[in-house]
Amino acid sequence: MVESEMMPERKISDYDIEFLNLYLKNKRSTFDFLTGIQNYYLPKFDCKAITDEFLLKILTKKAFAFKRDQIKIAPDFKMKVGLIELVQEINKKAGERDFGLDHFYCPDKTFLANVLYTLD
């Protein structure tokens, strides 16, 4: 049984206000909350895709993100595809899910390749 099946996922409304004030002080603490406590697989913190707006979309579930234990790691290969093409392919395969990704703030290729590989 994977970790996400053992414990029910907690919604943001399940946390008390003191806890949220502690963890959601700034962009870095919100990122740490989402990737640590909530176990989301997100792009690296220092990439352009990690904006306050993106994190808020993930936090409020207006955008979809895989949990880390759901991600399949893409084989290590040299990709000749650009970031914009990878984002477009993810958005095409995502169906109803909105990953909150656009071509203005593209995550790194490794993140995009892993998400695309997981969708396949």
C-alpha cells in the first residue's frame, strides 16, 4: 500500500489557522508545505514556474499536481524537444486536469519529462 492510500489527504481547510500562518508566510514556506507536508511533486523552487499564483492554484486545488509517490521517473535521455512543446504535450494529455503550466513560465525539462512520462 502506498503512503497516499494509508492516510486520507488533508484539505487546506483541515488545518487550523495557527498552523497555516506558520507554514504559509511566504513563497518558500508555501512551497515547502506543498512539497513536504502535502507531498506534491512540483518543479524546483528556483525555476520560473514557481510563482505565488502557481502555488496558490496548487494550494486551492485550482491546478492539478501529482503526489511524489505517483510520479514515474522518465528514462534519462537527451530530449530534442523544447520546453514549450513539452508543456503543450502535457496540456494535451492532461484532459480535464489543469496543471497550471504555461509557456511563459516553463519548469525545467526533467520535471516536464517526468510529468509527461507519468501521464503516458
